[in-house]
Amino acid sequence: MDPFRRLTQAQVRKALAVMLPVTGAACLVIALTNQPLQNGTARLGVISLQLACTPARAAEIIGAWGESERTLAAFNLGFDYLYLLAYALLLALACAYLARFHLAKGSERFAMLGFGLAWAMPVAATLDAIENYALLQILLGDPAPGWPALATGCAIPKFGIVAAALAYIASASIGPLRITLASIGKRLNG
């Protein structure tokens, strides 16, 4: 059920407090190294390559990048191995933390969804790692035609899992936020 069952809620909260800035910093590096890769052919930078699907489209994207952009793309993909660990742990912790809150409030089904998404984060990270490997093979000039399809086949479910976790976190945060705001209001008025 809860992937962090051996940790107290306070320990999960502390882990979240550590992982949030770590993941934010890693996200910033990914964004800054992706921005120069965006052009008319690769409007989303590395994400365009992740979704290329065919060797022809992948070659078109890589062909639109100069040597410095290809080097930057390789750095971005290499750094993403660190980022995927950070975001997967952060999202898993957040889903579990909020699932515990809702379980305590009697929303068992909603809590089980959160625990399930917490367990799904290692799957997303594994898909991301496989995707990165395939993209690095493309960047290194491996002519195997399956690399773009493998990258896209991993990217799409990864994005789906991460989007589901983010949607859960957004919706599951409403209850705790309401309680926190009410508590602040009582302190200010009382």
C-alpha cells in the first residue's frame, strides 16, 4: 500500500522539504539546457526528439542542431538521469504524503489512488532512463531504426504517469490547504 510505510508523516514531510529544492534546481538545469535546443524544427527542444518516433524525424531534428546544440542535448540527457531520480522521489513522496492525509480523513479510494501513483513513479523513472539511453544512441549516430520509436514509446507513458501524479497532487492538496488556511485564520482572529 504505502511505499513509505516505514517513515512517519513528519519524516516524509522532511524528505519533501529536501527534495523540493533539489528537484527545482535540477528542473532549472534541464530547462536552461533545453532552451537553446528549441528552433523551428524542434519547437520543444529535446522533448521534440523524445516524440520524434521515426528515424527520419529524429534525423531532421538532429540535423537542425549544430555541434554545440548536439553537445548540449547530450549533456541535457545525461543530467536527466539525476533529474529523473529527483522528480520521481519528490512526486512519490508527495503522493504518499497526501494519500495518508486522505486515508486519515476516510477517503480510502482516493488515498489508494495516491499510493498507486507513488508506486508508479519508479516505473516513470525507468521509462525515462530507457528513453534517455535511446536518445543518446540517436545523438551518437547509431543507425538502428528502432531507437526513435523506443524513445517515444517510453516518453508517452512516462509523461502520462507524471501528469497523473501532478493532477493527483493538485487535487489532493485542496483539503490540507483548506485546513491550513482555516488554522491561520483562527490564529489571526483569535
